[in-house]
Amino acid sequence: MSPSEVKKAQELVYELKIGDIMTRQLISVTPETTMREVKQLLRDHRISGLPVMRGDQLVGIVSIENLIQALEHNDLDAEVNRYMSSLVHTIGERESAVRAINVFSRAAVGRLPVVDEGGRLVGILTPGDITRGVLRALEQAYHEEELRKYRVRHVFEDITSDRTSLILRYDIAVRDFTRAGSASSQLKQTLVRLGVDPRIVRRVAIVSYEAEMNIVIHSENGGNLVAEINPELIAILAYDSGPGIEDVQCAMQPGWSTAPDWIREMGFGAGMGLVNIKATADEMYLDSWPRRSTRLEAVIYLKPGEGKTSNETDGNR
């Protein structure tokens, strides 16, 4: 994927929060509900699955696939607990749509129960909800872009100096998956307010998100995300203290990751972060010192045609 191929929809998948796009009107059943009742509910509400609740506790999911099994056995009077799936994949309402897509792909499920910070069920998410959320956000973004009259260069026009830059710094905490992605989201909002070309904002959003998540997942003591904005370019610097990268070349291969299994189970650590950064930025520099730290710099030029035409990645600059 070249930088010019980064689309608005791709950017929004990183930015959309589950709580903003999920279905909040919950229809649930109990383990003692019959499959015949499930059939009626699915038909009446035109849905394909239902959460199974015992009081306030989520204990399973019953889907149209389970209903088909009951029909094949002529067993519609059976209780839900005979056919439901007790293995339930959930997602937090403050997490991003990109993580939901990863979970949908890995778990091969058609719906995800959404829980709040206390683990309580607050909604249901389907791939259709993500699609509709992206379309609504695209419409809103279009109107915002129509109203935008200025570009980032105007910020610097009345300032006299040999070199003028705006520096933005964000502190990133390790393993803080609740706030993960907030720094890149704040950076994106700042660039929008500055009037940066939306195509540039999309690329910066993806680069900064992937860099931020690398710190959250892999660092030992957290790190920092720094963006330098000047009339020619936006440079994104991510650095952390931690285990470092033993083999930088391996780390640049799609799917290669040192993330532990429990992080992969959460839908993170797919081994595409550095690959996505390389594909999106004009220039990328990666330095890592095993058992010490990692320093990543990505550069995105504000003018077309600047930077590397081959989009190669340089290490150990």
C-alpha cells in the first residue's frame, strides 16, 4: 500500500470507538428460554444472534447457526443452554473499531457483546455496525472538510525565524489498553484544527496509532510519542525503554511479533504495526538497542513528491 492509497475509511476504523457505533437496544434470553422462542425473537427483530444472560451475567451466545442445529434435530422445545455457545468473545466499549475487526477475523464470530469497564453488558457489535459507523463518520468528515478554509502553512506565515516548528508530546503508559490510541486521536484532532490536508491527517493518524500501540504492547516502562510540525513536513518520533528489538529485519516482516499470547488473544500484537508504518510514511528510521530501548521516526511530507519515491525504510540512521 502506497501513501496515496490510505483512504478516509481506513483512518476512521482506527478512530471510531465501539461505544459510538454499537447497538444499545439489547434483546437477550436466559439459558431456560426455548429454541422455539429464540426462533421467534430472531425473526421478529431481524437479527442473527442473542446474548444469553443469567441475571446480570453474560453466560453465552445463541445464534441462527444454533437454531439451525435445533431444527435439524427437531428440537425446538429444547432450552437454549443445550445449543448456545458458552465461549463468548467480548470487547470494551472504549476500544477502537480496528481491534473489533481483528477479533471478528480471528474468532470467526458474527457478533461481539460489548462490556463497560465493570464488565457489564452494554451493547452488541456486528460487522454491519462498523460499516454503518464508518459511513456516518465519512459523511460528517466530508462536511467538516467543506467548512475548513485554512491549511497548516498559514499558521507559520506571520512568524519570523530561521526554523519554526510546533512540537506536540504525549506520554504513553505500558499495558494501558483502556487509553490506548488516545494520543494518536488527540494528534489527529490537532492537525484537523490546524487545517492540515485531510490526506496527510489520515497518514499521520495511522502512523501514530501503530507507533503508540507498539509502546503500549512492547515497552517495559512506557514511552513517548512526539510530533514535530513545520511548513515542510510532520515528523513522528516514538521512543521507549524496554526490551528493544533483537532482530530489526525480522520485525519488519508481516506477521512477525513478540507479543505474548494473552495480548494476541485481545486482538493486539498482530505483527503489522511496523509494516503499516513503513507503507504509510515517506521515510521511516528504526533504531533499537536490545534490553535498552527503541527509537522510531517516521516522516510525512506536506508537499507531494518530496521524500523517498521508493518508500524504503532506513535503519540505524
